[in-house]
Amino acid sequence: MRCFLTLLLAALALVAQPPSPAYIPQTRFSSGQDVQPTYEGWLRNSDGTFTMVFGYLNRNYKEELSIPPGPDNNVEPGGPDRGQPTYFVPRRQAFLFKVQVPKDWGQQKELIWTITAHGRTEKAFGQLTPEEEITERMIMTRGGLTRGEDDPNQPPTISVAPVDRATAAAPVTLTALVTDDGLPKPRLAAQHASSNAPGQSNGSSSRPAGRLTVTWLEYRGPAKVTFDHAGPMPVSEGKAVATAHFEQPGTYVLRATANDGQLSTRADFTITVR
């Protein structure tokens, strides 16, 4: 009996203890947090030069930040403007932009991307260390595993049709033009899947799961761009059409990304909104 009571008291004591910090959920902040630039690795170019690749983590879950090139958003040496993003959507955006450096760069020299937001400064340091070498195929899969150079699947191609006129007073139609080799072969949805399942029309039992899609992202801009269909949206007859609403006039860079289910390709589109 005494043994039973001892075990019971020990169990009650464990229940009464607060949870371990490892199990306490992390606080999510909608706004007020900073942006962490990230160094993704480097590419070896055929001409002997190198390309460093960066991304970012906007720690906010809702707030989007516009930070133009300058003291609060700079890449050095050679900056402050080296083509980095100036508009930061929430959370992680990997393998986002590239900076080419010369043949004689060396392993010790650093390319530094600095971002200051909400009074906090964060830096990413790019170096040509051997363990950080990556390939274009890794970028196309966002760091996922690939079959390498022997993979017959080729990435899609994408471009954006010109826009005649864009104003902040009216929605703007954006048309992405996409071609692909048809690989990987689409998987068929289950015969008895719900008619409301993603990627499947009502009454269809043979629509492909994981179709060719396009996603839109604001890469640069003075204010928020809202997309009616940011994506991923399916490509139909070589096109994916989205509608964009611009909060204010200015010059924007929008990025359209085509994905075939494994590999992706990006196209940047500069638009002046009046």
C-alpha cells in the first residue's frame, strides 16, 4: 500500500509541474518584428566568377515592410543597391536574389546584406566556403532533393506579357506565359475523391494532382500590392492570369514563379503605376 501511495504522489507531482520550455508554443507576432536576411550559398559560374544567393525571414506573420535601398537595406561592397528585395512579405522567402562576384573574390572576403527594421539591424554574411556551394537545381527545388543532372525533367519557362497602362485607381491584369516539357507526369487524383478537392473540377475523376502552376510575389515596391490570385494558380493553355491592385503610384518589381511540381523558374516584371 505504501508503495502504491508513493507512486501516486510522484505521478501527481509530475502532472502539477509546468510544461518543459521545449513544449511551450512560440509566440507569433503579427507586426513589430524585424527582418533577418539569410545567406543561402554560392554558385560556380562557367566564366570563373561566382554568384552568391540570399533570401530573408520576415519575422512578422502579417506585417509587410517596404525598405528601399540605402542605410536600412544595403549590400556591401558595391552597394547599397545590388538588386536585393525592397518589399518584404511575411515569413521565409528562400533563394530570392543573386549577386555575382569576380573570379579573384577568395574565401575570406565577405558580401554583407544588412537590413534594419523596427530599430533592429540584422546581417547576412556571404563567403565562398566549400561547404556552402549549391547548384541551380537546388534553387529550382528550394533546397529539396533532386536526381541531379541525369533527371530528364527540365524546368518550365515563364515570361510576363507587357501591360499597356497601369494606374493605382484600377486593377491591373497580369498574364504569365508558361511552357513546360510535361514532366513530371501528373498523378491522377483518387477515383472517389471529393468533387471539391484542390486541383479537381466538379464531377471529374481524372484531373491531374500537382499541375503546372504560377505564383506571384511583390519583390520591390513603395507600397503593398494585392493579388486576387497570388497562387499557386493553374496554367491553362500556356497562360496564368492574375489581377493586381496597387495601393499607390510608383515603380514595382513583381516576380512570377512557374512550378511543374518539382522544379521552378522565375521571371521579374517591372511595372510603372501612375
